Amino acid sequence: MPRHRPTQTPRPVAHPGPIPAPAQERERPATTLRQRLAELRGPAVPPRPLDARALAALAANPGCRRRALLDGAGVDKAALASALGSPAPFGQSQFAFVRGNAFEARVKADGGTELMRLLHERLGGPGAEPGEVSVPDLTAAGPEGRAARTALALREATEAGGWALLDHPMLALEVAGSPAYLEPDAVAVHPDGTWTVVEIKSFPMIDGSADAAKVGAAARQSAVYVLALERIAELTEGAEVDHRVLLVCPKDFSNLPTASVVDVRKQRAVTRRQLTRLTRIEDIAAALPEGTTFDPECPRQQLDAAVEAVGAAYAPECLAACELAFHCRAKAREAGAVEALGRSVRGELGGLTTVGEVLAAAAGKEGDPADPTVAALRRAAALRAEALTGGPACR
């Protein structure tokens, strides 16, 4: 008996029985979620891959459950919008596309000499400008192969301890259990192992500043790249991803490049939270009626009911970032929702959620006079009436 006790005692400690069960349970939801999302997308519809622009748009409107579910399921929102009768005229003009490509080619000419000069000027610190810069070949078969080749090139450049410039690397980021492949304009590796995202845009930077909305969109997009790079940096000794990105734009009204540094820590945190929500979209999908599908081949009435079954957070800003924005705007106007007037207006109106309620409160027909919002609306209505009649309004 004593001979067997040493072998029996450690077994429950080293291999406790409950461990395999949770591991299996962790695998089941992912498989079930993929099946459920495939049903929502349509059995014969391939998933539409997410890109950095889509992920950045999600971060810009984190409260929209509709977009979170559709993007997580890989639904083609442009095709869905067309099937609903509200196509969105998205897309960059051919002129802007050609101009952007020409500007990027100029910035990266001669092995990225000008780009590295701008990088060192803004982020390089003391010392001489980069001399020899390594530009590794990132060619590989398919996005998965390119992502693996990029990860290897980043590790090799970090180990080498010199300057390196990765032109259009491919990064992978897991989104709702599936890999999303992202392609930044460039990633620079510093001699100290710091990795910096470089975003090249064709909108001008006049007197050292650019349009705030466009810079914000570029920052959100760059934050997605930073998150993807951090996954690789965790497995690379001596590597660190800079929370600052280099934004390169045309200077004033010329085609000469200039650059500024953009801190994306806030955008990175928002994007990370939104991605966490996307990994839990099974909660949103579970609340949908049985048989719900967003297959564009389905009848329009069925699609409309499916889309309306998922709550949306429409705002006028959606028109520049979401293919379903025109459909959501029409529904918001039809319901008289104050969200159609903008987030700032919605915030000022407090508990008044429809335009009808706002007008009734302003006319004195509804609402508590002690409510500051109602009082402000009635005062504004009185001032308007006074301005239109040219005399004091009845109060």
C-alpha cells in the first residue's frame, strides 16, 4: 500500500479532473457563435472581412448594436442597404484615389528617405538622421502568409537593432473569433525596438494643422493598427509599440510632405472596448427571433423586420462611415427620433425622445414646467414668436 500512495497523491494536484471540462466549454461558444453568425449572414453568403476603416467606424459609434452584429457576422452592409432600397453612395472618387497614390509614392520614394527623415524629425530623438534603412520584402501567398511574413520581418528588424521600414505590411487581429487582416501604409522600426505606425493621407495640413474630423478618423484607424501590432510585440523580445503615430500629409497647398505626431491612446482604448463587445455579440444574436437572417436575397419586408429587430444608435455622423446610414436615417425621421438631429441636440433634450414631444413641450401642451429642458424650450419658443411678430409674445 505505501508504494502506491506517492503515485496516487500527486495525480489530483497535477491533473485535476475539472480542467478539461472548462476547456471544452470555452471551445463550444466560439463554434456555436460561428454557426449562428453564418445563419444570420445567409448559408450561401461568404463573410465580408473587416478592415481598419470598419473597425475604426465601430469605435466612433460604440453604442450601435446593429452595426456591431452586422460587422461581427460579416454581413455586406452595402448589399443589404441596396436590398432595403436605401443604397449608400460610398467610395472614393477616382481623382482622389489617384492623387492619394501619387502622394504616397512620393513619400516612400528612394527607399523611404523622406519618410524616415520626417519620422526622425518628429520621433527619432537626438542623434543623426537614419542612414541605412532596411526595407524587407513582405511578399507572400495570401493574407495569412503575408501576415506571417510581416511578423517575422518585425522580429528580425528588432533583433538587428537598426532602422527598418515595412511598406504595406499585413497585420492580423482577431475579431469575433475570426482573423481580420489589416494593411497600414507603413510601420517603422527604431533601433531601440520601438515600432511606429505611419499613416499617409492626401488631405492637406495647412499651417501645421489639418481638418479635425479627418485627423480623428485617421487616429481611430491607426489605433486599430496599434492594437494589431501589440499582439506581435507581446511575442517579440525587446519590442514596444509606440502609442504615437506619424501622420503624413501634403504641406499647405503643395504636394510636399509634412508630418505631425498623433497620440492614439484614447482611440486605442475605445477600440479595444469595442472589440471586446464584438466578441460577445452572441448576446445580441441570442435575443433575435428564430429564423432571422440578413441575406440580401430575402424579400425586402423580411429584411426590414430583421434589421429593425436590432437596436441602432443613429447619428448624422453615420452618413460618412456606415453603409446602412441612409436606411437608419429614414427610420429615425419616420419615428420622429431626436437622434436624427445630432448627438449634441439629443443630449440637450434630456427625457424628450421625439420631435413631437419637443414641439408639444415648447408650445406648452405637454411637459413639466419645472423641468429645465421644458422651461428652456418654452422660453425659446416665446423669443421666436416675439421675433416673428415684432412685439412681445404672450407668456
